[in-house]
Amino acid sequence: MTDGPAAKRQKASTPDEAPYKLIYWPGLPGRGEHVRLAFEEAGVPYVDGAKQEDAVPQVLAQISTDNLAEGIVPNLPPLAPPILEHGDLLISQLPNILLYLGPKLGLVPGDDANAVYRINALALTALDGFSNEVHDCHHPICTSLYYEDQKPESVRKSKLYVKERLPKFLSYFERVLHAQEERKAGSWLYGASLTYADLVLFQCLDGTAYQFPRAVQQLKDAGGHKRVFALVDAVRARPNIAAYLESDRRLPYGEGIYRYYKELDVVLEDSVEEEKKE
């Protein structure tokens, strides 16, 4: 029998023992941080391309318009990082990477065939509410413009986010955890053990608290989302996560997804007062 395309793909499949490599921009946690947390929690070795001297050329080579992903394996040229390289497999898009890594790293229950889809839904929701929308607070018009070019719009966007969206998403995850508690399924988002959705929620809320420290503290003190903040503390206390957070592998926030600007550090009362003025 001659080798057809299917046979070639099978030969080029990724062996489980192949090393993992994260390709990402250097200097900031960014979306790549979710991938790092998964590896760190699982205790699985990985190569962090963002820490290598040629980190920027690595990313640029992948996202270049000249990259047509030629080769025997039918990979696709990525639009943007994070990018995961695992043997012959090259995939991008953070939720897609986590969907791939979750079962391999033991961050999805192995006895539930549908768990990965439910966990993925939780991760996507956290990324929507505490990552994408938070980023848009300091770049509400366009990512190609500097923050200084859209500051008035950023202030207004941040006040509306803190007033409406932040409580909404916190309340959703509180409801999820309450449902878990009611069915005596544990204190994690899904099932009795930590999953990658818990790691995503932790990182998203950690970054949100960096950008909006007063609002997050205000909502924490109000006591309406105790389960959510208890989960964040529980993830932070995990031995592997705690060691990682104390290490130099954990990059500080800066000019990435989560940014601190004093004028955006609003609380719910600021949002209400601004609405009254309008």
C-alpha cells in the first residue's frame, strides 16, 4: 500500500514524550501566562521561548506574512502568539492550546468524556469577562492607538466595566461554585479536582485586581462573591503555583493586557456618580 496523505499525517503525529515549547513575546505575562500556569501546576517541563534571547525573532518568524507553514505536517501559519509547539504539532489561540493541554496535563477529569467542553466554556467565559474586556478598558477604540490617544474613552469604559461587567462575571462564577457546593461536587469550578479553568480564572482575576485594585477589593469586602475569592486564594496556595509565583519565572505586569493607570482605578461609587452627572 502506498503512503497517502492520511498515512503521512499519522507518521508525523506528536509523541507524548516530545518536549513542549511556548512561543511568546518576552517581558510580559500576557496570554502566555495561562499556558505557563498549566505547565507549572502539572509539574511538566517546558521551554519558555519568551525567556530565550531570540524570543522576538521566534514570534516574528511565525506570524510573518511570508510564513506559509510548509512541510509534511498540515500545520497552519499562526496569526498571533501564544503558540504551542509539541513535536510536529504547532497550534495557536490560547483556548485552543488549553483545550489540547488540559487532558494531557491532568487538568481535566479523565473519567468524564464531556468534561473538557464544560471546562473550556468556563475558561472562555473567564477570558471574555476578566481578560478581553479588561484589556479593552485601556484600548476601547483601537489597539493600534496609544492609551494616551483614547484616555477619555478609557475612563468612561472603565467606569462602565466596574459598574456593570465586573460584578456580572463575578456573580456568574459565584453561581457556578454555589451549584458545585449544592451538588457536593467540591469547591473547584468543575468536579472535585482543580482544572485548567480554575487556573484561568485565577490569572484573569489576579490581572484584573492589578488594573482595578480598588474595585476588586471593594467587591471582595462586600462579601457577595466569597466562593470566587476563596478559589483564587486556593489556587495561589497550591504548592507548585506558590513556588512559581515566588520565582523569577513569574513576570510582573506592565504594558500588557493588564495595566495600572491611576485615572482608571475607579470604584463602583465613581461609576454611579458619573452616571448622575450625565
